[in-house]
Amino acid sequence: MIQIVPQLRIWLAYGAVDFRKGIDALVALCRQQLASSPDDGALYVFRNRRGSALRVLCYDGHGYWLCTRRFSRGTLRWWPKPQQQNTPLHALEAQQLSVLLYNGLPDQASFVSAWRSVSPPQTARLSSLSADSSPR
């Protein structure tokens, strides 16, 4: 099972890919054309030429996963354009990938920060400590 967590590195390949390619061909594409190593634990997202399907490639330490998402109606509503001529990859956040997998618009969605403190504020801790130390 692939877990999509905020700490996961996700790379989206700008160019369309021939979906007749399997795992080995996509791994070779990552290494040669994208100058990246798919063995690093990151997720790589590809689209087909028509924009009607996505493929996600990742390595979990034991083997490769290749997942395909084909849309039953229409084509992708969002796909980024390269900002610079020689950049073949676009970084995505976990929340953006979730929106993209359901054919949403990740650039228009708003999310809370992926990193936020989970400890309670100092005043709340002090008041709970003083309540616990009171005689019963």
C-alpha cells in the first residue's frame, strides 16, 4: 500500500508519456530523461498524451509500484506548464496529488500548512497541571 503523507516527495513529469511503457521503461525514463533516481522513495506522476489517465511510479524498498488512474469521463483539467526550458519535473505536495487524482484543480485549492505544531499552547498545559495538583 502506498501512503501519501505530507513528508513524501512527489515529482510530476511535465511531458506526456506513452502508457504502453511498463515499470522498467518508466524507471529508465526517470534515470535518463528526468535525471532522477526512482529508487529514492519519491513518487513520480506521469500523464498520457490525451490527458485521460495518470500513472504513479514509486519504489518502497522491496519493489516498484505502478498505479494507473484512468478517468471515465473527459481529460485532466489541470497540468502545469514548465517554468523553465530545461526542468522536466514539477514538485507537488501530498494534498495537491490527492486533488489531482480526482481531476481537481490543485493550483486553486487551499490547504493548511503541512507542518504545524501538535503540542498544546503553554497556558493550557499549565492550567491542566494546576488542576491535577489540587487536593480532592
